[in-house]
Amino acid sequence: MALSFNITEQEAKQASIPHEIFLTNLILNHILVFVTILSASSIAQYVVVVPAASILSMLYLIWGAYRAKRNATWYVNGHWQLCAKRNLLFMGMVMLVSLVFAAMWLMTGGHMRPQHWAVGGAVFLPAMVTVLILIILESEALHHARIGILPNWVLERFPVDAPKPIEDLATEA
């Protein structure tokens, strides 16, 4: 399940960075900013800010995970890879929802009717549930980053230069 590692304060801070960025994208950008822009009709045209900021954030997380493989300690790299894996899941969900909306828009010739928006809402619901689940998972990962915990799969996937865990938290129950 999870392994505990002896880490420095600097490593804890560095391992928290990807989770903080991802949580900022999920909470601030995809919930607060998106809802604010859509609810204020006078600024609805600025809704493009949300996907633009999201794409930049997601690309930065992928680039950061790539850099962490070369430049970071094993523990910090593990948290970047964990965050990148969840980021890719989120990117896939965003792409799927975007493809469904684009297909509906193309099939209707750009004139979507209320029933099309209803289908779009049904597609949008699983994406929102995914966002909420990712917020919970990333909040926990942020806490774990600060106290020296990583999932077992990180050690299995990146065994080179891995420190010895101080305890296996799955056997503590």
C-alpha cells in the first residue's frame, strides 16, 4: 500500500510542489474560475482562460516529471511521477469530454439544441466526479509528500537509487 521514508525538510518541500500545482489547477481553475466566468454573463467570453491555464499547468507537470527523473532525489521524483500519472488521467478525461462536445457541435452544424446540451451535461458529470476524486487523492498525496510517504508502486517502478523504507504502512494494521 504505502511506504514511509526518512526525508529531509527540503525534500518534503520539493515533493509537495507538483501536488500543489495540480490542486491549484483542479480547484482554482476548473472549479472556482470556471464557475465564476460562466455565472457572470458579462465575462463569459473569457472562458477560454480556463483551458489555456489548464493546458499550461498540465504541460508544466509533465515537463517537471521528465526533469525530476534526471535532477531530483528519488523521493522527490517519486512524487512528481505520482502527480504526472494522475495528471495524464485528468488530461484523458478532459480530452474525452472535449471530443464528445466537438462531435456534437459538428453533428449539429454548430446549432446545438437543448437536448444536445443535456447529453453534454451527462458527459460532463463523470468529468466533475473525476475532478472531485482527484482533489481528494491529491490532497492526501500532498500530505504524504510532507511526511515521507509514497505508494508501493513507485518503488516497484523506479527501484534504481531507491532508499530503504523505514516502514511498510500496510503491515501496521
